[in-house]
Amino acid sequence: MVMSLIETFEQESIDDWRRAVDGMISSILPVPQYPYTHGRVIEFMGRRYRVFECVLTSVIIALVFWGGRSSLPRAMLFIARGEGDSSATAAVIADGKETDVDDGGG
């Protein structure tokens, strides 16, 4: 399972966050808007991220592709956990770079 998250800021409203995400998506993909939902906020490595769920995997792939090659306005966090596995691996994409983080297996 992979959880996708996009950076949010302290005191930022859901509407403001959605406008920023809509802008990111429309800057790299053709219209129309793509359906997505949002979820809880977590803090990770000094940044706040809101869960981003989109049934169209192509949207997430495009964000990863462009985020790792250019500087998108928001950082992204991806957390992968194997089924029945207590370890997790995370990747942060910010400022045009991808940084992998491993929890060490437990």
C-alpha cells in the first residue's frame, strides 16, 4: 500500500489547499480537473502533509515525474508499507529532488 500526501501549511484551509493542488495538477496535465479527496494531516521531517487520494494513478505518477524533475510549489510525501509488514519506506519529493527514507525495518 502506498499513501500519497501533499504539503499543507499551518492554518491553511481545505479550500486553499485544494486550490493549490488543483493548480499543481493543471500545470502538468490537461483539463478537466481530476477527482481526488483529502484526508488527515501528518508531520514528517519538519513539514506538514495532507493525505491526497486520487483514483487515477496517472495523476499521482505525473506529480511524481514532474516533482522529481522540476520544482513544484508543494512538497510531496509517499509512504509505502508492505502487506503484513511492519516496516515502511518513505520518499519525499521537494525542490526538484527525491529523498528516500527507510525506517530501518521496524
